[in-house]
Amino acid sequence: MNYNNRIFRAVSNDEHGAVDDSVRFHYRQKGNLLSATYQGGTIREGHLLGTVAEDGSLHFLYHQVHQDGTLHSGECWSKPEELADGRLRMHETWQWTNGQAGKSVLEEVIEESGG
């Protein structure tokens, strides 16, 4: 599984989650090292860093600055599902550093090139 240059957006999130469908995650991958930047909605800027397992599942840490200047961080475990159209859906279980936990679902966004 290769996540390099893939873009994801949230399609569902628990009440303690901070992302909505306006947030875009831009993934990069080198070997089994995964990184991403993200922003949108209440998130001014965020980063994640982690690893890709042989089965394509992800384990990463994330940190973000919200529009109001507050800092948040946590840990996430994510499992991929391939959709009928070839895009990926990621099933995530996460926990904030403060202990609140939840689940979310991200889906790959296929951006149309302008023409």
C-alpha cells in the first residue's frame, strides 16, 4: 500500500474529534515512513508522523494548532479499505493526549485537474 501524494478528508468523526469534511490531509510516504500535513475548518495547521505496516495499516502521532491558537496532540491507528472505485477509506481509532478517545473515517479525495 502506498499513500504517497494521496489526499483524504473526514466523512465521519466522534464528538471529541476536531476534523470535519473541510480538512484536507496531504499524505507523503518514503518506505514505511508516513507523514502528512493538514488544515481546514478549526485547524490552522497540523502534522502527522508514523509508520505503514505490511498490511497497509497506519500508526502515527499527530499535533495541530487550532484557529484560536490552542495546541492539541494525540495518537492514531488507521486501517485501510479499498472502495469499489479504487479510492481508499481509512477507519481510524484515535486518542488525544488528554485521554479523550474516538473513531473517525477518512476517504480519499480525487482532485480534478483544471483544464
